[in-house]
Amino acid sequence: MSAAAPTVETGATSLGQTVSQQQIVDLPLNGRNFTQLGLLQAGVVPLTNGLAAAGGSIKATQAFAVNGQRPESNNYLLDGARNVNRMDGGFGIRTPIDAIQEFRILTHTAPAEYGSNSGATVSVITRSGSNAPHGSVYYFGRNDALDARNLFSADVEPLKQHQYGAAFGGPLRRNQLFFFGFWEGFRNRQGITKTATVPTPQERQGDFSGLQDPSTGNMLVNFATGQPFPNNRIPPAAFNPVSERVLDFFPLGNVSASLFRTTEVLHNDSDQGGFKMDATATEADQFALRYATVSGSTLNPLSIRGADVPGFPTGDDLRSHSATLSHTHVFGPASVNTLRAAFLRYEFLFDKRFNRESPRSLGFNYDPTFEPAQGPPYFIVNGYASVGNPITGLRNSTQNDYEIYESLSLVRGSHSIEIGGEFRRTQINISQGIREWLFRIRAVSNQQSVRQFSARRACGLLSGRRGLSPRPPHVRHRRICTGPVASHPQAYAELWSSL
């Protein structure tokens, strides 16, 4: 065994590290994600679990944060061409590790030729063919056979993950024309467990007598009449027609009368592939053509931005293309010119709705102005599960990047000179629903018991007749259920609606 101290790179001021293809293949990587190797460098940290979970698929293409910069500040290059999702700040295509020759992360003071972002620069070089044919076939699988049960689930959460692919390269014309191709598939089925608070069967009938506080005798009061509901029971005649339909969104408790637990299965599928052609026309001229594409879809039964109960799934669709054509000409032992043209297309349909139930079917007199966002409104009842399609509108974006780059490298004595220029055009077409109708029902009190607080929230949902009627796009407040005024602890259910 032998080792040598690393030499100081006196010709550059940037800080970074190059990871070879052998290191990429040999080191264990979860999900075969090469960007995890960046965490071995100083100043590089992963996304926090909270940020990754809250961002969902938007954060999935963001690899890490460097030297205190935001994860969106990193720049990604694929064979020298921009490979950045400019909507969300991540990579456009994550190349399989069997197709990577090497990658380098510049964490500090990258040369001017990279530019673009203030964070790190991640440069990936794909593999090329050679005179000797070479390739690989692989499969990696994971399942729940040896998994422990989640503390909050009744059984072991299902997990079936398959990742497989192949890569092959070789000569088309010996010493002159070479090719390399790759393909990878990914299939994942993973359980997600969630526990939510739902109205009890008695509360669905308007019976809140079990939530009356015996220490104060405080009763729910109909604010419209000023009179308490007898025995804390709301009569069916006072039920709001819309509320009765919304109650159908809440499942019955299966852990207790007010607790519902479910394990749903998330679907995540993707396929990617590409090829690279290298041609040596003369000893001084080399050409390279590379194309890569990826397509994928995700089905999330319990969106972090949406309902806490099943029935309102969302999905994402991704499609990306990247192509690069380059020419390298050697003028002499001290002069090299590189010309490159590149194109990137990144299509992302985020938070697609699958529940398309019209708001009119619930009793509202409006239709969404953004047709792809058609679906039930989002209801927040404090203390209970949220129901309805996510509060954030879905987004459909298409990004086109066009790039032309040329550089001339010269060596004159002890001096290295690099001259170049770049033209880049970015086009982003986007349609997005900013917000659909939102209904929020909450109880507010300075001094009241949990029983009173819970009862008034559910009371507001059931009896908010006029409050649940559609109104022009501005904020409205209406007291629906409250306790006696004067010296008694006060609470009210507030219904808020806006576009």
C-alpha cells in the first residue's frame, strides 16, 4: 500500500474535487444517485429532511447546499452544457452512474467560463466508446421483507423498488468512430402512513353533547339567533347543504371514533436513456454528439400540500431532452479551440389533479377559471383533517434552453490564456393556478377548554349556512357559533373564503 500527499494546484484559484468513474461505481449510493458523492467535500451539506419533505417533487432535483448558499444556487453542466431546471433550481437530467466518466464539483471561486450561479458548479462528463467493446447490465431491488413496522402503522408499510439498466460502448470504425449508449428504468411502490382526526358519527349528526364542558356549562350558541343549541345538539334544519356534502369527504374513524389511520401507496416510475457518438476526422479535429432523455411520473395519494385523508391524490409528469454537438480543433501543441452547441428542453407538470369533482356538485355557484385545476375546494377545519384538492394550484411549465459556446485556449511561455464567449437563450412557458377557493373554519378563544374549542370548530362547519355561499373575490368573516358574551370565555368559528 502506498500513498502520496496531494499537490497544490497553483494554476487555479477554484476549490473542488474530481470523482472518477471507478469511484462512482465502487462507492455505495442510495438510489444510484451520484450527487451524494458531493457530500464528501468540505462545505457541502444535504438538504434538511424538513425542506426535502415540504418541497416534495420540486426539491427532488436539488442535490445539496454549498458554503451556506441556497440549494437553488447550484449550477449543473452535462458535457459542458447547461443542465439546470430554471424553474426550481435543480438538475434537468440526473445521468445514471454507469454512463458517467467523471464529475467535478467546484465549491468556491469557479472560473469565469462557468458563470451563471453563485453556488457550486457540478460538471458531469459522460462516457465514450473505445476500440474495445465494454458494457454492463445491472439490477438493484429493495422490498419490505425485512423491514420493521412503522410505529404509526398497523402493518409493515409496503415497499417494492426495482432499478435496472444497461450500458454498452464500442467502435463503429476502429480508431475513428465510436459509440456509447445507456438506458435505466426505475419503479417504486412505497407505503405512506397517516393518522388524521375526523368527525365522530355523533358530530356528523350535529350532536356535540359529549363535548360540553361540565365545569362551566358553556353551550354552543347560534350567533344568528343569539340562543344556545339545546343540549349542544344542532338540529338538522340548521345544517348547511354544502357542509353536508363536505362531510362525505371525511372517512369514519377506524382507530377510534375520531381517529382515522391509513396506509396508501406512492407510485414513482421513470425511464431514461441516451447515446454518445465520437468521431476523429483528423489528428487535429474531433467531433462529439450526445443525446439524453428522461421521462417519469409520480402518483402521490396524500399530498403534503393537500388533504390529510385519501381521495385527493396528485401527480407529477416529467419529460426532459438534452442534446450537445461539439467540435474540438487543435491548432498546435499550445492552441486548442472548442465550439459547442447545445439544447435542453425540460417539461414538468406539477401537482396534477385526479379528483375532478366540480364545485357546483357541492352546491357552489362557480367554476374554476383555470380548467386543469378543476376539483373540490380546499377545506381547513382546525383540529380536524383538511379535505379537498391542494391549496396550491397545479403548474405546467416548459423550458427551452439554446446555447452556443466557443473558447480558445493558449499557452504562451509560463502563461495560460483562455478567451471565449457564450450565447444563451432561455424560454419558459408556464401556466399556473395561484389559488383556488379556500375555506377555513377555526375557533378562537383566550380562555376556553379543549372541549369547548373542539365543539365550536365542528359547529362552524355544520351550521355555516350563509358563510359557505360563494362571494366575490374578497375576504369575508362571519361568526357562526359562539359562547355567551359578557364575562364568559368567548369562542367563535370563522369561515374565510377567497379566490
